Amino acid sequence: RDATLASLRSTHARMRAMLATFGPEALPQGEQDSRWARATIRDAEIGEAFSADIRLRFASGGERDPKGPSTQLISCGHLSSFPMDLDKFLAVYRETDLYKREWMQDCERCGGRVAGVEQMYSSLSHIVNASPILPVKIDILTVREFAVLHGASPIGDLGSGVLVVDASPPVDAASYAGWNLPPQAARSTRLSGILMLMYLMPTPGRPGHCDAFVVARCGASIPQWLVPLSLLKKFMANHYVSVFKSTKLKVQDDWEALSYKERIANCTPFYGSVQRVGAAGGRGERPAGCSTPGAPPARG
């Protein structure tokens, strides 16, 4: 019991600290904000009402970590009407050891581990992507932590949902947040300073669908001139189309043949709370553009 309480306190402290790192100034300041590259994704194979608006830019001025890597990015996004129940969508993200390499375009390695209540149901994700679009192979190692929120949201007035904090461990750390960390893949560049805040909720008026609002930052030891925003936008659009389409066609449409449903059934303290949020349906205001925790919704 003491160890679980200590884990809860540590998780809560990390989440609060990470929420505090983003503010309204990190977001697009209207549609004419020229700092951002933008990709809009629509695909009828995923869903007739589905859309994703993804934006990214280079960090500048005081946003940059002076001790961080040469390339530092900020991104935000809005995923709308993904045709999947909230608990199922979250399971795909949390149960990292079940995700298959072939579900992600140009993925060379994909694996992870999942914890129980002793680590507040967190998970570890390790992905190596060798996209031909990028000049280097990238190694992405993060720890994912979750908070199910009933009736309150850290993002504007969005109502009940699930807050996901996906963060990379400190550089050269052997362990982080209770996890022993795997080594970096050979001949790869490990992304550092990753901090992604994602808020998931059921889509209002569309049972069996969910929405997500995301804001993130990351960095890599690659010269910024080598990865212009146009190149990064192309990579992100290709990557997310691949991920979203695979989640719909290879996970949602083949749900009964996969092991996610057993994981949900065997973890009722966590997924039962998520299912209650899903059953209540989406409530609250939905911003038209990207939003950030702790700030009012951005107005396009």
C-alpha cells in the first residue's frame, strides 16, 4: 500500500509539472499564423466523419531548451470522430506490447511493456522508425501515464475524458518512472525531450466514436536545416495516415481476433472507469483548432 501511494504521488507530481510547461502562446494564433506547417487528413476508409488537423513548427526564443538538441519542435492536433469506442482506442495506445510492427508504416521495431496498479497502469513504448522521408532512423522511447477525469478537463471546457501524458526519459537515464529502460537501437537517433499531452473523450452525438486533442514538443540531434518543416509535415502526415488507417482496418475491424478485449476485461479498475466516461457521452465545448491543457480553447 505504501509503495502504491508513493507511485500515485510521483505520477501526480509528474503530470502537474508537465501540464505547467504548455501555455496559450505555444498554440496557433489564428489561421494566419505563418509559423506553422499544417496537414489535414480525411479518409473515407477510416470514417465518413473522421478528420485530423495536425500542425507543427520549430520552437523559438525562450521556448528552446538551451541544453537541448539542435532541432526542437512543437506540434498540436485535433482528431475528430474516430470510429472506435473510447476504451478500445485507449487500449490500443496503452497495451503497447500488443501493437504489431506491420501496423505502422516504415516501422523497424515496435514493442513495450504494461504495468498494473503498482505503477498507476502506466506503459512503456519503444518504436524504431526508418522512414525513407527522413535522413536518419529515429528511436522513440516514452513512458505513458494516464488519468481518467470525470466531469472536469484540463483543456478548456471539454468535460470528462482521459488525460494521457507521453514523455521521454531523461537522456542517458537507465530507469524512469519505475521502468528499466531498453538501450537505443543501433545506428539510430533517439528523440529527446518528448512531451505529449493528449486528451481523449467520446465524440458528442456520435456513439462509438472518440475525439482527441494533442499538444506536444520533442527534439532530435539533427541540424535544423536538414529537416525543413515541409519535410517534417510530409513525414507526420504519412505516419498518422498509416497509424489511423491501421487502427481502424487492422484493429477495430478485427477486434474479436485480437487480445485487447481480454486486457480490458482483466483490468476493470482502470478500463471500467474509462467505460463510464464513454457511456456518459461527450459533453462540453469543442474548439475548432488546436488546444492546450490549462488554457482556453484556441479559436481559429
